[in-house]
Amino acid sequence: MFVLLEEPEAWSLMMLASAVAIDNAGLSDEGKDAIRRWRSTNDEKSATIEKLTEDINRAINTRLDAKFLRRVKLHGGRADTVRK
């Protein structure tokens, strides 16, 4: 499996994660303000979000590859029967 997020999807993910952090993480007012500033300066077309998207894609796909290879090794090397 290969996952490829695009910048608008990564931006949406970060907006959701930051909203949850602001509402539920028990952050100080300074921490909440820092997150809000970051959100206001980084729209979905910014270079920061582009880099973040690359990093998210790399992390997700590295994790999926490792999980897939571990399953293949545990189940005798037949890749077509691993993904159920």
C-alpha cells in the first residue's frame, strides 16, 4: 500500500490536530497563542506545509512498509495472502 497526501490534506490534518491540542491538551495560554499564530501564518500553499506534507508521507509509508514486511516474514513470504 502506498499513501500520498497532498498539501491541502496535510493542512487539514494539521488544522484538526492543532484544534484538538488547543481544546483538549491543557496547554498554557502562551502555547495556545503559539499554535494559533502558526496556523495563521501557514496556509495550505506555504513552504512549511509542503515540507510537512513530505515528512508526513515519508513517515506514513515507512511505517506501512515496515508493517507489511513484518507480516510477510511472519506468514511465510507470500505477499498476496498478507493483506486481508
